[in-house]
Amino acid sequence: MKELICLRCNCKMKYSGTRKIQLGETGWFLGDLPNLIAGAIEVDIYSCEECGKIEFFHTEHQDENGIAQTQCPKCAKKHDIDYPKCPFCGYKYYDKY
């Protein structure tokens, strides 16, 4: 558990717990299938009781249900597998020809 100061009002933020947030969305054609395939991410939640700001942070430890990672062939940094391009160097995985 971190001790955080709110960036908006400089008050101490309160740890609100760890939760899994569902990734993906429910579609009209495939229903919940894309939502189920996308998985979930585990985050620590902090909130400010003064101004209501909420912040999410990746948990320090990921369990067996963590998000799959991939390594960029250009810069060799690891990132979430569902990005269409590397967030570090901008390498595009699915360039249209």
C-alpha cells in the first residue's frame, strides 16, 4: 500500500482496495464474447475524500489471470498484448499495405 498525495488538492489519498476491472466491451453482434476474451486487469484503487479524485495503479503482483504481455521486435520492451502498436517506440504491428 502506497502513501499518496492527491494531485488536485494536496490531501492524503485513501486506499480503497484492490479490484479486477473488466477489459473489452459488449458488442451488438457477438454479445459478451469480446468482453470475455479481453480478460481483466487487477488494480489498486486510491480515492481523495476532499475532492473525489480516483486513481488506479497496476498491482505490484499479478496472479495467473494477469494480462498477457508481448515484446516489441523493434525496441524489445514488454507491454500489453492488446495494443495495436508499441506504446514506447510506436512500432505498428498491423500495418496495412
